[in-house]
Amino acid sequence: MAVTPRALTALDVMRDAPVIPVIVLDDVAQAVPLARALVAGGIRMLEVTLRTPAALACIQAIAREVPEAVVGAGTVRSAADAQAARDAGARFAVSPGFTVAVGRACRDLGLPLLPGVATGSEIMQAQEEGYTQLKFFPAMQAGGVAMLKAWSGPFGDVRFCPTGGVSAANAGEFLALPNVACVGGSWLTPAAAVAAGDWGRITALAREAASLARPG
């Protein structure tokens, strides 16, 4: 009998590793070796964005063939996206913004959600729906480290995953903040390395990312 995976929370997703890779895949054949390369480097929370026609099939392949990974769906913009992601095997969702409809759909599906916010009003709206683990997006364009420091006062109970312009060069600055639980970034899966099947490079990048320090 198959064992049902333990239900995750958004905080579980954020605390698993310092970085959640933001993955864009056009070819289903790349999904499984990419996931295995990331897991080998110590990164197992994998956000596959719904930006390509192959995305749902990639999520399904990873969920089926890489049990050590925890695959989620990024760029979830509607209740229909959330349903499709869940049906494909996604175990968490990440959205570029927040709407009540997406928040409630994910809750009804039992799909932990990291909703995107860029303003104080959006944080308050997400909190009204019970969300206190949030994606700060686009992080660099919306104020970066300085904005997160400013939010630590009025939103001291919120934990963020900054994404958008975050890189290996500046990830440490974000991770040093007490209200940052992890960061999201695409630098772990460079398009050229994925296209070339250079899984060793991706494992090395994942290993470096997994070793980044966080407060506490």
C-alpha cells in the first residue's frame, strides 16, 4: 500500500533549505535528471513554474520518479492553476501575487501556498486570509533588503521568501534578516546548464546554496 506523504505547511517549505530554486522547463525529459541533481546537492523543495506548456508534465514526472524531492508549482495565478498543479502531484504552490480566490482554492485543496506580496496592503490582505508566510516579489525591484527591514516593525509576525533579482551574490544579505526564512532564485538552474544536461554543475550550485547561513 502506498504511503501518503505527510501534509506540509508553508513554513515547512520555507525552512527546509536556504534556497527554493525557481525552475523553468520546456522539455519533460529534463525534469527528472534536474530534480535528482538538485536533491543530490541538498535542495529538495523544487518550484517548477507554470510558465511553459511542459510545466505540469514536468511536475508529474518529478512527483512520480523522484520521491526524495518535494515538487511544487510556481506562477499559480488562478484556482484552476492550483487545481491543475495539485492534480499533477504538486505539494505546494507559489504565486506571483495574492488574491482571495487563489488563497482559498489552495486552502481547500490542502496545498500550502506562498503568496506573492510587494506592498504593506498586500501583506495585510494575505494576513486577513490567514497567510503569514509570504513571497516578497519582485524583491529587488520592490525595495530589497531595505524594504524587508522596514516591514520587520509593523509585520513582525510575517516570514518572507524574497524572490526576483536574488542571486548567489546577494542571497546572504537577505538570509541575514530575521524575517527572512529562505530565498527563491533561478541561479541554481542556469538555462545553459539545463540545456547541456550539465547536472554536475547544478548539483554543485545546489550544494553551495544549501550551505548558506540563516539566522538562528
